[in-house]
Amino acid sequence: MKLRGLLLVVFGVLAVVLAVAVFMRGGVSTICPAVGHAHTGAAELVFAHDPASVSACFGEGCTPAPVTRNLDGRWPVPQSAPYLMPPVSVTSIFVDTVNSSGVRVARVLPIGNRADRGAP
């Protein structure tokens, strides 16, 4: 009976040592890395009322460039020149609009990721 208990303890210790060795060498891992996935596509601007003009850019201190409306009524702002000048970590977009009455509105808007919107 004592030999059987000793063998079980030895096998248990060996199993733990083997599991730790596999984990440390990069084998099977169940840990999820904290990696963010940035959206690299165009930011799409949608307005309740069509503005007369729209300009936008990414990053602090950027110079807004004119944005063209597409057939869907959206104003896509690609993450490329002239809207984005590297190196920039895109977390917001500066939007400058003028409505049909000539009223100008300029704002910095945060850019959320798909997880923020509840999309897969």
C-alpha cells in the first residue's frame, strides 16, 4: 500500500513538471494574448443633413483635406494620404464641415473598434 501511494505521488510530480516544461517551451498554451486589432479601413462619416462640404484628417495637429461623398450618402475617409500622415496611431478623426447655410462645425471624434459597436 505504501509503495502504491509513493508511485502515485511520483507520477503526479512528473506530470506537473512535464506540463510546466511544455508550457515554458511555448507548447500548448491556453493564455489569450492581449493583442488589439486596429481597424485599418476607411472611416465612414454619416450626417443627418447633407453638408455643403466636408474635410477630415487623422491625428493631432493634422491638416484637413476635402472628402468626397459616395453614392450611399457616406463620406469615406481612407487611412492614407492626404488624410493620414505616418506615424500616427489612429484613435480619433478631425472633421470640419460647412452646412448649406455656411455654418462651420469642426470636431474631433473618437474612433471605436468593432467590439465597441458590438459587431464580430
